Amino acid sequence: LHSGDDLHAMIANLRAAGFPPRMIRAMVERMVGDQFADRYAAVAPPYWKRYYPTREQVAAKQKLDEERSKAVDALLGDDTRPSANLHLADRRARYGDLPDDKVDAVARIEHDYEQVAREARAGGVGNMVDRMSEMRDQQALLEQQRLADLAAVLTPEELEEYKLHNSIAASQAMSRLRSVDVSEAEFEAVYEAQQSYDDATANLKMVGEVSPDVVAKQGAAMNAFNDQVKAALPDDRFYQYLETSDFRYAQLTKSLSAFPTVTPDATYQLFKLQQDTQVALSMLYQDKTIPQEQRNAQRIQLLGTASEKVDALLGPEAAAAY
């Protein structure tokens, strides 16, 4: 099937033999990639820096990527379209039932923003807290711009379906539920809860010095999120979700496993009490307007109230061990 180094002839022979477009593309990309190997090596960072390239190295690699992609496109023509190369299952998982032209348009937008995101992540220098805040702001802005571009090629209904498959909120929901068996309707409910949480915390500064107000709002948003998930899932799978996605809850369930009289719901209520108490203590410590003596008194009162609630939730034996 291979006609020497004439790639055009090889492609024609493969098509005539009935090879599917995605298989032909894989062969051609490998052969064209081999032709670029030395040039990629020349711009690559040393191995100990391979996860942290400079902006210049990222830009040089992107330039080669574009050149290589154009070379493949020139050889394959329409067979380079994403809609012609995706496996049916992968296509449905990423794009649902979008027609070919919209799959291709969306894939181009994804490709462009992936390149921009890689460049934004590269070459980060300076204070780590400042860098984390900057990256979070950049990610939010890029996501906003990406969705605006997608809205230009998709109907509102198609965009919502796309977000359910591919948005940051969807990825976070998938990660949270990775160890739990859920139905599509249950996943959609958790995704909606994640979107609500993201909306509630979008403008909160949660790196560096965090204000008491931000601490309270983030804690309230997380409690609301967990309550929404609890309403969406049966109790056994909700508690499984918490145990596999939140280290603090997992620690709590392990510490109380010796007390079978403590119900899963009591453990969850205790988990929420822990969070609320930590938020209240954090707000108290960060409020510099309260005199130290008054702060100490409020701290003692706060911990005393929490201790009474723990006794009521767990019973005396488990509360003493806790």
C-alpha cells in the first residue's frame, strides 16, 4: 500500500483499500511528525523543565504545531475534519448529537483556546499567591470568551448541552462523582449544583489573605452545594460521594466507625457543624476590631455551643471519643 515517499500516493492507495479516515490520519500524522522531530527537539526544554516551559518555548512549539497541522491538512483535505475522525462514542461523549459542521466549528474554537491557555500557563514567575490569583482570573476570562465564541455557532439549547459535556463545572462534577455510580439525571443535578456553587464563589478572592466575609460566603456556598447533592442522590450514594471526594469527611467517618450507633446522617450533620464552627472561628480571629479579651470569651462560647451540639448528635460515648 505504501508508494515510496510519495505520501499523496500512499493516501490514495489507503483510501482505495477502504481504510477509514481516522486510521489514515493517524498514519499520516505519524509520518509527518517524524519529519518535524528534529525541529521539535531543538525548541524543547530540558527534561527537568519539560512540565514548565518558558513562554518562548511554548510559542515555538505552537508555531511548529500549526505548521505540522497545515502539512497534514494539505495532504488529507476533508479527512482532517474532527467530525470525520472521531469515534462515534467519543463524538457523542464530547458533542452529543451536533451535526458535522458544528462539530468542526466547535473543535476549532476548542483548539484555539487550548493554545491560548497553554501559553497563559507557561513561564509563570513571581510570588506564588499572586500567580495563583492571576491564573484563576485568566481561566475565568478565557472561559467567558470561549463560551461567547461557542454561542455564536450553537443554538442556546446546543450550548447548554455542550456545557453539560465539556464545561469546567461539568469536569468538576465528573471528578466529584468519579467513584459513585450515578444516572444521567443524577449527574445533571450535581452539575447544576456545581454551577450554582461556581456562580456563588466566582468573585471571591480565595487565595492570599482571605477576608472573614469571603470565608463565610465560601462556607455557605459549599454547604448549599452539598445539600443540593444530598437531595439529588439516595443517602447511601450521597455519603459514598462525600467519603470519596472530601478528605475531612473521610477522616470523620473513619474516626466514628467504632460507634455503630452513630448514623450516617448524624455524621453528616457533624461534618456540617465542623465546617460552620471553623468558619465562625476564622471570622472571629480575623476580625481585628474585637478586643482580645472579648475575642477569647466569644471563642469559649462558640466552642461550648459546638460541644453541646456534638453531644446531642453522637451520644455521650462517641462524643467523648470524638
